[in-house]
Amino acid sequence: MTGWPATWIRGCVLMLMLLAMAASSLPVEGRATAPNRIVLVLHSYHQGYEWTDHQAAGIGKELAASAPNASVVTHYLDWKRFPEVQGHDRLRALISHRLPRGSVDVIVSTDDAALILALDLRRELYGPVPLVHGGVIGASARRLTEYEANVIGVDEGKDIEGTVRMAMAADPGLRRLFVLRDHTESGTALDTQIDELAAAGRFPAGLERQILPDLPFARLEEQLATLPPDSAVLLGTYATDRDGLVLPPEQFLELMSEKSSAPIYGLQEYLLGRGIAGGSLLSGLEHGRAVGSLAAAIVNGRSIASLPAERPESVIRAMDYRQVDRYGLDLSRVGPLDRLVNKPFSFLETYRWLVITVGIVIVLLTVMVLILSFALRQRRAAEAALLHSNQALSQSRRDLQAKLEELTVSREALCERERRMRLVAEASRDIIWSWNIAADTRVLSGRVVELLGVDALSIDSRAAWLDRIHPDDRGRAEEALQRHLSGELPEYRSEYRVRHRDGSYLWFYATGKALFDDTGRPVMMAGSYTDITAEKRQQDWLDHLAHFDPLTGLPNRLTLEKHVSRLIADDKSSGHSRPLALLFLDMDNFKFINDSFGHKAGDELLMALGLRVRRAAGEGLFIARLGGDEFVVVVHGGEPGEPADVAQRLEQALAAPFLVEGQHFFVTCSVGIARYPWDGRCFDDLLQNADTAMYRAKDSGRGRICTFTPEMNRRVVERMRMLSRARLAFDRQSFSLQYQPQVATSDGRVRGFEALIRWTDAELGPVSPDRFIPVCEDSGLIVPLGLWVLETACIEAMGLACRGIGSITMSVNMSAVQLAQNDFVPRVLEVLDRTGLPPNRLELEITESQMIGSLDAAIDKLNALRQIGVHIALDDFGTGYSSLTYLRTLPISTLKLDKAFINDVHRRPDARSMVSSISRIAHDLSRCVVAEGVEELAQWEALSRMGCDMIQGYFVSRPLPADRIDGFLAAWEERRMVLPIVSRDDVVVGMSTAGANRQPNGREPV
């Protein structure tokens, strides 16, 4: 019974713990669990956009820390990439479906587009729920929310004053502030803000403000490099220079800060570390935290009216240590910083107290060592005094013993040294030699037999060695030896060739040094011969690589420049000029072949091309490869017309296909010709102008020959300007689509539309596709631009189907660049899947020229699309090769006749016969025939008789904007009722209702 109290106590404690746990799991009167509050967060832009991601992170952190009962639902408008009202409406419908009326407690928005959507949701669905906005400039926010209640937000504002004062603190000698901005609306707004600060007395007195002129990027770099030492630069918006060239902000800043002689200060946090010295920077994370703090307060029960009117600034004070060190700025005067980037690691600064502690320990240990050393020294001195007498007695005996041992060691060392010298001579990779000059006897040891194949005793004199030296090198070797023996050179060094026993020659590097007597005469000389044959061959190979192309074996650009410059110099020195021309060859569509079949196939094609060019050019002509698919042929002397003859021979030689890795490649080259001295007086000018002429040949249709004219330089400048404006137009979404209807001749009904791209530039005005499409193809811009055209046309086709016009086929033109992409087929399938357009409602138009390069690869891609239902049309038939092979092998469903066949079809019998024959062949191959460029009723009637299935042209309609298609369809339906439908026996059989007796493709029943 003695253990029962302890057992009873433990049982009571266990029971109390169980009761406490049960009580904690039951609801307690007066305790209420806070319900979850739904917070709808709307972002204007997409995930991955740095400003949006930083705002989202700040909002999320504040809500998670201060309002744990908040359930956050986030949506992104993606307005920067897709600023379309339809996307705005779709997202609003999705939110309405997922979060019905009464389910949202707080709405949070970032930037303008999201704020507009939030206001629409409140008006249409949620009522006056609290709205917290951020990322909007104050004036815009007040304009949007002027008549809205229960709205609060954090304005987006740049701290110009804070940045300027940090610049003055870092450099007390600062007297001039240069403002760097462009002439866009955002750029000039910076001047207005600075003027407002100056008017309010908040701009530092004594600081002179100047605006940097609007210059091209290159001139702007020169301007920044010459700024005075008492200046700084304030960077605003600078995306486009005076010539219209565009650079991303990060690339622009890195380029300018590298050249600037004065520090550049910024206003945005994302520029930190990219070249700015620092500033009071607008931070997306801090901005998001300020917005999230307001939202958390509302979630926790506070009303908007009770929140403080003052908002925390969304800026951080930050500097770049690398820029501070570069410009000698004083960080100690700037004050506390929120961030300091690029500061190098300092061990002493990081582990300061550890270093001090270790130093103190070392000092203490040193003192203790000194004390112990002193005590030990005293003890040893006492012991030394006791032993001194014994040492003195035995010293004489040890001295005698030492003398004997020293003599023994010296004798053994001498023998060892002799053995070592013999071993070194035998093991050396060189030939060791010595020469008794007075007796003229030479002793050679080492690898004599291995290197020269003869016994060393056979070369026992100076004359015997000289006899083995190559005759061309003997004089140089003798001169170097005499200069050393005369005292002119401190050492003997020379390189020459020595004959082997089999008659071949090896390269030797000879070194030696002579011993002189008291009178200054040489008496003895010794040295070595080193075999450097391998090094010489390596050097010869490197010299070859420096002057010749390793792939084709042709001379490279360096050798070409030396050759042409020498020809020009010889002509100038002789006083008369012989005809000289450079032929610049560039393979057409080589990039597409290289991308589609790999670099191995591309290299084999280049080697084959180089060999064929060398054979076709003929003997005596200098041929070089510049790199890539660019070759140059130099024609010197001969008749004035010889360069054109050589170019024609090259063109004829390249007509035959190239067989590479089982594929037949049909290759053409564009050739540009520049002549001396009319087109340039030096190599660089001739090469540049030949290159310009080559590009002119490409613009003329590829596979052409073009001779340089001064007018071409202007075309190059215009081409670069066109490319810059086209890239800017694509970024700003300035391109548009128009749609030209296609009408069936059988019943006059609209069966399809062709999507045509249009561009009107602010500076260039309306730009024809014939001008900007080739530029986009050469630069690669055609790939994203063509993808946009395809997706936009498919969306419009789906819109027509939704409006009850479901039998329409949408035709879209495809570029050769797009067709050459490896992912061309997946991209088309992705667009069809994303837009929902059935494959049989899409028709892709290609031209005959796109087949040049690799017919097999094009057929494989087109077959893959044809198998899923996509139609393929062969456009502009008759303007190129017009090969019937294309009609038989290509998986095309439609043949489009060029306007050149249509113009005279109602007046000339031969034109009618041509169209009838093409139509008959196409129908025999089950191909539909479409006539383009129909402008008159007589053409309509003639083409109907000759078997054309579809008509397209101004007779039906000009290309239409999307918003005018419905009006056209209604008007055409009235016009169609009175349109004559002509049978093929030249008899008008009635109006459009007579087409009921025809087949769907417009052909008469058999």
C-alpha cells in the first residue's frame, strides 16, 4: 500500500490534462473565430513582368503578416502584351462566375487597367466594397475615382527631389545637373515635375539644370563622355533616339554609363546595378507593401475613413558601390542607405571583432614566448659555462677529424658531379656540344644518332657541322657565331635547318657561350642544339589558319584584303590602272537550310559551293571566303566586261542541285559587283559597296547580278530606317489586317476571305507590303509578325462563325522564313487550338519561290498540315518557274492565278487559251482555281466560261477592315441577285440562282 499515493496523484494529473484538451477543442462562450475575408487582387500586367511581380510580392507579404484570415484570389489582365477590350470582358465574366455578388470583401488593384476593371466590377456586381489601388499616378487615380466612394490608394510617384539631394551629398562640388530624356510624353513629363519642384522651392539652389540634346545614340555617347567634372546626369525615359532607333532601358543605360564622364542617377529601382550611381528609387516591393498594409487594415475591420491620410513613400535609398568608387563619390555624406550593391567583400570589416580578439591573443602569446625564451636562454648560458671546459679539451681532436672528413666529402662530390654531368648529357633531349676553338675540335653528345642518323664522331670539326646546315641558312648561322665571338653579342643564338642522313632537314635552335682568355681571344665554347621541327610545323599551321578558311581551304578576309590592297598599290606605283572588280556572292536562303537540317549539312553545302565556285570562276582568279555563306571573287585585268561574264558563269554553275546527306538542295546566289576606282579607291570601300550591290540583287528577287551605283547607299539607309520603324511598329502593335472576299463563280456566294497586312507609319505614311515584308524577312521579324497575322485572322474567322457565317474559309499568306522554321507545323496547330478554328476553315498561301532551297522539307511540313484538314494554296502561279511538278507533288488544294494572266483575258484569245489550259490541268488534278485581280464584269464572265472556280479583286470588293465585313456581306447579297452567271458555252443562263446546276467547286457536271 506504500505506492498508492504516487499512483493516485499521477492519475489525477492525467485526468486534468484530458479535460483541458477536451475543453480547448469545444467552442467557448464569448470566443468567436474570425471568418475568412475574400480579397480580390487584380494586376494590370502579366506574371514575369518585374514591376508587377514586385507589387504582388509586397501585397502578399503584408496580407500574410497582418491579416492571416484573408483569402487572396489573384487575376492578371496581361494588358501590356494583349491590350484588347475582349480580354478585359472575358476576365470580368470569369470573375463574375467564380466570385458572385456578396462574396468579395475587399478589392485590390495595381496600375491603370486593373483599376478600371475593379471600378466596373463594383458598379456591375459588388457594389461599394472597399477598393485599394496602387501603381497609378496621382492625377490619373483622382480622375478615375472622382465620383467613387469607399476608395483609397497609394499613388505612384518618383522622388526627384530625394535623388537630387543624394547626388549633391555624394559630391559636394556638384554644380550642374544634366537631364537625359527623350521627346516622348513620359520623357517631357520629367521637365514639368522638376519645374514644379523649383516653383515650390524644393529644388536645391545653386544647382544649374540643363537638358541634354536629342541626339542619335552614337552622338549621345560622345556628349556624355565630355561632361565637365562638376556635373551629374539625371536619367528619365530614353527609349528612342532622334533617328527612331529603339533600345531597351537596361541596354541603353549600360551603353551610356560605360562612356559617361559623370555619374548617372535614376528614379527606378530596376535600374540599380545596371549603370546608375543610385538615388531615391521607386520600389515595386515597397509600393506593394504600402498597398497591402491598407488592404490588411480594412480586412481587420477598419474603415477607409479611419485610415491616415498620409501614405508611406514607396522609395528606397540605394547606391551602386562600383559607380561610387568609379566617380570618387563620398558615401559617408549620403546618410543611411536601404541598399548598397556591388560592394566587394571585406574580411576585416565583416569579422572586425574576431580579428581584434585574435590579435590580442597573439600579442599575449608572443609576450609569454618572449618571457619563456629569456628564461631558457639564462638556463642555457649557465649550462654552457659548465661545459665550456670540456669542449675546449676535445676541440683539437675534432678539428683534425673534420679536416679528414672534408677531404673525403670533396672527393666523393667531385665523382658524383662527374657522374651527373654524364647522366645529364645522355638523358637530355638536346644535343650537347663543346668546341675547342684553337684546335678546332668539336665533341657532341646526347641524341646525335637519334636526331641526325649519324655518329657524333663524324662531326668533329666546325667545317663538318657547317656542311650539314642548309645552304640558305648557312650565312645567317655564321654571322650570329662571328658576332658572338667578336664580343658584339653576349650569347650565341640562331635557328637553322640541319640535314638528316636520309636527306631531309630538321629545324634546330642553337645556343652557346664562349670562354675568353686574358687577351680577349675566344678559346672554348659550349652549348646545345634543340630540335624545334614540331614547333615550326605548328607555327606554319597557325599561319595558315590565320590566312585561310579551315572549312573550304580558301583565303580568308585578311588574305583577301592584303591581295586587293597590293593590286591597288601596284597599279598606283606603275602609273596606270588595270581593271579591278570584286564580286560579292551570298547564298540565298542558306540560313533556312542551316536551321532546318543542322550545321553539319550546312558545312557540307558550303564546301561543295566553294569547290563549284572555284571551278566555275576559272584559272587565275583569286577567290576568298569571308565567313558564313559569303564568298568574294577578284577579277583583275582583262576586258571591262569580264566581271559580268564571270558572274554569269557562276550563276550557271549553281543551277544544278547540290546533293548533301541524301537531300537535293536548289541553291541560288545573289552577286554584287564593285569596280576600282569608280566604286571605291581602297579595299574597305570596294568590299562595302560590293556588299551593298549584293543586297540590292537580293531585293530584286534573289539569284540576280547587280553592279554598284551610288544610289544604292541611299537605299541601304532607307532599308535600315524601314527595319527600325517596322520593329517599333510591331512593339506598338501598329500593324493591322484587312480582308478581301473571294466569290464563287457558280452562284456568286462569298466562300472565303484573304487576310492582308497593312501598315501606316507616323513618319513614312502608308507603307506597301512589297516594301516592308522583305525587310521583315531578312531581319527575322517576319516570324513573330506572321504568327500575329495568323492568330488575328483565325480569331476573325471564328467571329464570323459566331455571327452565323460559318462556311467561310480564311486564307493567310506564309513567308519562306516561316516555312523554314523547325516548329512551323506545331505553331500553326497551337494557333488553331488556341482560337478554336476548325482546320478545314484555314487556307495557307505559299509561293513558288518558297520551294527553292529544299523541296522535300517543304512537302513534309505541308503534308503534315494537309493531313489534319488545313488547305494549301499556291499563290502567284505563273510568275515564277510555273513548274507542273509543283502541281503534282505539292499537297495543294487551290491554284491562284496571278493578275498578269487576268488583265487581258476578255480581250486577247491567247490569254483566254492560257487560262483555260491551266484551269483544265488544275481540275484534272482536283485543284480549285482562283483568279486574282478581277476588276471588270467582262473579266468575270470570261473567267466563268473558262472554268475558274473563285474570283477575287476590286470587281467584288477592295480589302476591308474587320468592322466593315458585315456591311459588305449584306450589300453583296443584294448585288449577287442581279449578277449574271455565265455558262462555259458562252450563254447567260440566268441570275445567281442558275448556279444550282453546278458542282460545289464551280465546275459543270460531267
